Amino acid sequence: MTHWEGINEFISVVETESFTAAARRLNVSVAHVSRRINQLEKRLGAKLLYRTTRKLHLTETGRIYYRQVRRVQDELQAAEQQVMAMEGNPAGKLRITAPVYYGEQFLAPLVNDFLLRYPELKLDMVLTNQTVDLVQEGFDLAIRLGTLDSSSLMCRKLARRTQYLCAAPDYLSRYGTPGQIGDLGRHRCLAGTVDHWRFLEQGRPRAFRLPSGWHCNSGLALKDAAIKGLGIVQLPDYYVTEELEKGLLVSLLDEFRLPDDGVWVVYPNNRHLSPRVRLLVDYLVEQLG
């Protein structure tokens, strides 16, 4: 048994606060994590963790040990990054998550091109409209859209995003064109994953709560419904730019549009970002910025 066995498992359990999450992060079984930490505690002759049915607690010895081994792990990672950067040949697995449509249309093609540059890399990409916990789920990075919530994650802006309120010319000819935000209450509003639309009125944000009647969690379905004259929709530019240019949709209430928000790449706040993740982040900024 080497002196390092069990330490990766111990660090992962401390940082994810869960044996299950640590196992997912390391791509091993929960039994393996538990066995390695038991062996580590036996080898050290010290209790590092208190385990209850609901929560994990570090002992005082465990806290001291974690600080020391985390520092050593950081230094090892830094040394590996330096060597790999010198060799210019990143390897390992990239675990990425992104919203479904944006991931399919923009992220996946770029990542596939990136993998052609670095054939030693492996990929695990999960496209979901749910916001996942990067640390708990073991992701290297995520694409987030809109305004970011405050968190400990690092972020870099990839692109600007404009939200358009729009409808088909046929719909507007039948039901009229709204001139004020309040006019929307008399229109058919097509709702997505949120129950309100956001605007800027007299310099202040305003939320317009959508009446019930039509709801779908797919941006493509919302766009199709709007093109077919079923109602008014609010969607980001990457859904509707082409349709606006072709005249299939008409932009509405432009004077009340909020300032552009962003498309972001976010990643855990590790002191030493792995070369493969750093290279991918720089590549995405270059391609999408």
C-alpha cells in the first residue's frame, strides 16, 4: 500500500460532503471510497471523519490532515500541469454540462473540434436544462445562460445574449401589436420555463407575470408556435435571429428590452486548473467571444 492510497478519496469526501458524491466524482463505487478511507484511518491510527446517517463531520485531526494533504495535492497537480503544458499533449476526461439547445447547437460542435486537436482527451457531456452542482456531480465546467447567481464558481463570459419579444406578422394582423407592457395582458402569451417575462421600464426592471394557457419547456417548440401565429414569445437571440431577419417573426416592445446578459463558462474554484480544462476554456472564449 502506498502512502497516497485513500487520500484522493478522503479529499473528495470532505469537499463533496458525501460518500456517494465522492464516488461519483472519482468514478468508483461507494464501497471503494469507504474501504479506502477506513484503510487510511487504520494506517494513520487516527479518526478523520465522524459519519452519521445525515451528515459527515471532520474531526480536529481530520481538519488538520485535510489542510496538509490538500496542499500537497495542489502542488502535485501544479507539477503535472507544468509537465503536460511543456509537452503540449493534454489527456484525461473532460466532464461538461450545458443547456440542451445551446449545447446541441453551439457547444458540442466546438468541443468536437477541440477533441480533434487533442486526441488523448475523453469526453463526458451532459446536456440538461437543470442547474447541476459542479462539485457534487464532478463536472469540470458548465455553460450557464443569463444573469449568474452569486456563487464560489469561477466564470468567464463567452458571448452576449439578447432577449427578444416577438410574434408572427399574421398574429399581429389578427390581434394587434402591443405598444406597452400592460397591453400583453390582452394577448396570447407563450410561456417557457419561467412564469414571467422581464423588461426595463423607466430605468427599472419590471416582471410581467404570464397568464396560463400555453406552456412548454422547449425553446424550439415555443418558436414554432410563435411562427405559426399562436401567440407572442420571449426568446434569446440564438433562437430567433434568423426568423427575425426573414420576417417570419417581428420584434416587439424594443424600447422596453433589458440590456443584454451573457453566456458564461463556469468552473469550480480550484487553485490549480487542469491543463485540459484551461485549454478548453480559452478555446471557447476564443471561438464564442
